[in-house]
Amino acid sequence: MDINQYLDMFIEESKEHLQFLNEHLLNLEKNPDDKDLINEIFRIAHTIKGMSGTMGFNKIATLTHEMENLLDAVRSNKIAICSEIVDLLFSCFDVLDDHISNIVNNGKEGEQDSTVLIQQLNEKLSGKKLKSESSCSVKENEQFKNDLDEYVINAINKAKNKGLKAHNVLVGLSKNCLLKSARAFIVFNTLEAYSEIIYSSPPAEDIEDERFDNEFSLILVTKRTKEEIENDLLMISEIEKVKVKEIFFESDNLSEEIQVSDSIHEIVATENEAILDISLDNKKSIQEKKKNTTNIIGKTVRVDIDRLDNLMNLVSELIIIKTRLEDTGNIERDNLNETIEYLERITTSLHDAVMKVRMVPIERVFNRFPRMVRDLAKELGKEIELEMTGEETEVDRTIIDEIGDPLIHLIRNSLDHGIESPETRKERGKPSIGKIKLKAYPDGNNVVIELEDDGAGINIEKVKSKAIARGLLTQAEADELTVNEAINLLFLPGFSTAESVSDVSGRGVGLDVVKNKIESINGIVEVETSQYKGSTFSIRLPLTLAIIPALLINLKDEIYALPLSSIREITPVKSNEVRKIQNQEVVLFRNNTLPIIRLNRVLGIQDSIESEETTMVVVKKGDKEAGLIVDKLIGQQEIVIKSLGKFLSGIPYLAGATILGNGQISLILDVNSLF
């Protein structure tokens, strides 16, 4: 039986079960005596074990079986729930989550080893003390053989026959290391001077792109002793620890299918030491084989059957309308107008129905945060309570994919910079437990996500002094800044108010990433803060990125589209009302000074003939406003956004294009970039 046809179903259901497992473990930590929670966690582990066993994923089945044993002992009152057991179950969750992620990417469980984790589960079951070492971070040397492919095992045995030694080298970088990939490059260069690196975890590409924590491990073959290797690596700055262990493998059961090429030969280095020059042929074939199995699972959306029924009914109505229009020659003008109006109603309903099919609850993003807050609070030594509301708010599937990372940055900032330590909170008359509120709600054609904390707030004076120290402002300019202008400095690349760099923050990349990511999906970020009372970050996002209402305008002979969500109002402006202040055109509008942007000059279009009165479209970006001078208004229309393609990407002021009813192409303006 071909079980691959059930792979999508297995992945979807496993993700759901893991989400429930995560939620129940968080609740279990607060209510350790709740037997219903323990029974529910047991049922989830049992279900995942059954599904994975059927699909042939033995690593998942084995780990969940051992979890079942421990949970059965807990619900039988043989073992009491404690923080150690909850931490151990969370470690199991992390390994299971890693296995499922690997299955999504390449159809296999991956190299994550859970032998030590299973040993810890058994030790806890038998009443022994848990080992302090993490089971998920570093693999023990004796377990490598189970995780390595046969190419590496054969290479190690071939090296042994040549009189060389194989070593597993674990390198730990300093927590304050700024350029991790550069340090790793020096490590590789140092070792390759007298050895051959045949394996790295994570892969060399990930290390080069800094997609790793502060540790990585290598397997190398050489004639050098482990003491010499350790001494050489510890001489490199920002290397915090080095562990070298010799590897011994038996060569009895080598696969006959994958053999290391006979072209392995010895090269005499400057120190007359034999180094393996391993043929790349086998390596290349293995890598190509792995590459062909990646990304086997497409993006999916689970849809309520009622929504599909509604969609089907509307398509049926569309077919009826098509039949009526085919007979247009035989029907009267009034009937034709009625048919066209009916068609318009159906297409509008069809659009709404398709939009609802694409919509998914924002809970998909929110559900990862309780665990993250729990782990980070423990790491920072703070007591923090996360309160979430509006998880049922629906947004477009494409926005769900983009919003996760910015929210992670904001939550980490709130935990590290915002919420004070319990001692400081008590001194300020606050409860020792800090509170973070995360809520989502629809607002017209937008979705608003608010992150509020009751921490220290943003120290405006500190922000200004940091900006002066970095040469971004003079003291005189800083004194004239409003609160909102000072807060906007936080979104500059590389800007940070942290006194020292930590694992959580301080490098000045967080809020810059947030701003760029949100604006790339036509959203905006707003900040409100009150010192010692807390801060609120508001993210306003469009409901969808596919179809939007827009205002069509004329600039000379060109038609452009402005998203309606960015427009505040439209008004005529007389030429004699426009003034120049510091080389910037402005107009007094509703008792406020409004900067003017002449779109034709920005886009390189010839100026139209001067007239006494021009049309101004007032647009907004957060709390900022500007007036766009246009030649002519065409009207409002719903447009389908089309990408400009990779060859035209990155063109300033343009967000995409759309095709109008007459077949013309209209460019869509990116209002945010005009400010």
C-alpha cells in the first residue's frame, strides 16, 4: 500500500495534536494536579504514536511510546508532576516538532536523535535523578553512527585503514560573538590546514548563513591528537569551548550499495601528515538525492465545508448567467441590464466567498507565543503572564506567513526591555508578575494586532541621547523632536538602547526588521508609550493582499492606482495657497501644515499645465499625512494586484500592477514609500 497519499493528512493532524500538546503542557505547569490534563496529554501521545507507526516514522513512534509510559505512571499516582517532568515533556515536544518539520520539508524524520531523551524518561520513570545535560543540543559520539549517512561512516573507516584518526569536534562560540559565520570560517580554515572535514552539523551552508545557535559540531580525519586540535581552536578569539572526542566505528556491516571511491588517497601536507582527499563523486550524488526530496509538501488551507458549498452554489449561478448572456441577441435591452446587474452581484459574492476560503484564524500565529514567553521569562528570571484575545480574527493566508517573525521580535523586546525584574516592579509599586496583552480585532478592511505591556515604557531621553551619540542628531535637533519622532528613531537600522548585547536583544536588528516586514505587506506600525506604565505596539494590516479597492488617477496620459485604505480625503487646492518652507511645498489644511508631494515629479512624468486650482489626495501613513497632487481623478474600482515580477522588483514607489477593464495596465503606487 502506498502510504504517501496520506502524508498531507498525517502532517495536518500531527500539527494539530502538537498544538494541543503545547497548550496542555503550559496549563499543566500551572495546574500540576489536574488529572484531566494528564489524561488528555496521554491521549495525544497515544494518537501521535499510532499515526506515526502506521506511516513508518519509527523515531516519533518510539519517543511517544516512552512518553506514554511516563504519563501512565503519573496518572496512576506512581510519580508526582514536578517542573523537571514538565521541562522533560517540553523537550519531547521540541523533538517531535522538529521531526514533523523535517517530514514537511523532505518526507523524512531528520537526524534529530532522542536516545538521551528516552534515557531520561526511563530514569525518571525508575525514580533515578535526571541528568543535567540537555538531550537535544549535542549528540554523544557513540550515537553518531545511527545519525550519519553511510558515506561518512565509510569515510571514517577508510581513514582508519590509512592510519588516520576520526574526531568529533564540538565548537561553542561566545554568547557575545557578533559575526558567528566569520568565527566559524576561521575554525574551518584552521582545521583544514591539517585535516579533512567530512561532516558538519548544521550543514556548512547553514553555518555560512548564520542559521545556527552558538554551537556547531564537525567530524574530521587527521593524524593530530585531540589535545593539539583543542589548543589550536582555543587560540581563536570568541571561542568559548572546544570538546574533541575520538570516534571508533566497526566496519563489519558497511553497505555494499554506497562505497567510498577508490580515489581516496593521501596528500602530504607541509607537516608530512597524511590527509584524506575525499572524492566528491559520492558526496555529490548523495546531496542531489537529498535535494530531490525537499519541499514535498505544498502550502495548504483547511476550509469549512459550508464555505465550499457556498462557493459551489455561486459558480452554478455564474453558469446560469453565462447561458443568459449567450442569448443576448434574443433579449431586450432592459433584460440585458438586469442580467448584467445580476452578474455583478454574483461576482461580488463570489469574490467574498473566495476571500473567506483564503481566510484563516490568526490563532495559527498566536499559538506559538505562550511557550516562547514561558521559556524566555525563565531565561530572564522574570515572572510574566501572557493574555491573548481575538485569536479567532481571520486574515489572508499569505499575511499569516509574514506576520509571525515581526510579532516574535516585538514580544522578545517587551520581555527584555519592557517588563522590569520582579524587584524593580515591587520598588515601583507594581505587582511582581508582569503582564503582556496580545489582541487582534477587525477594523473595516484592516486587521489590527496590538501588543501591550505594563513595563517600564520607552525612555524618550535615553533614545535621544543614543541617537546623538551615534551622530544621527545634534543636541538642538533632539530638543525639537516630538515624542512620536523620537520613538521612530527606534525603527532605524542598527539602533538599540540596550546597554549590552544578549541572546535576546541588543544588536539593533529587531524593530528595523519589524518595520520593513510590516510595510512590505502594506501594513503600518504605531507606538504609544508612557514611562513606567508600559508601551503598546499596534500593527495595522490589510485583510488581504489579493484584491483591494483603489482610487484610479491620471498623471499626464498614465493611469495609476492608489489603495483606498491609505486615502483620508480628496480636496481641491488653489495654487496661491501653496507655500515653500525649507524647500518643501506645504499647504495649510484644517489648521495643520500639510506637506505636498507632486506625484508627476516623483515618478518622472512631465508637469501638466499650471492652473489656478489642482486636485489633492490626502494620504496617511500611521499618524503622518501628506497631500498628493494629481492631474485628474478617474474613480474608485476594485483591482486585482499582480506582481511586477523578479526583473522589475525593487522599483521605488511601486507596489505592483493591475489590468483594467479595457485591457490597459495600471501601476499601483506604494503610499508608504512616498513619505
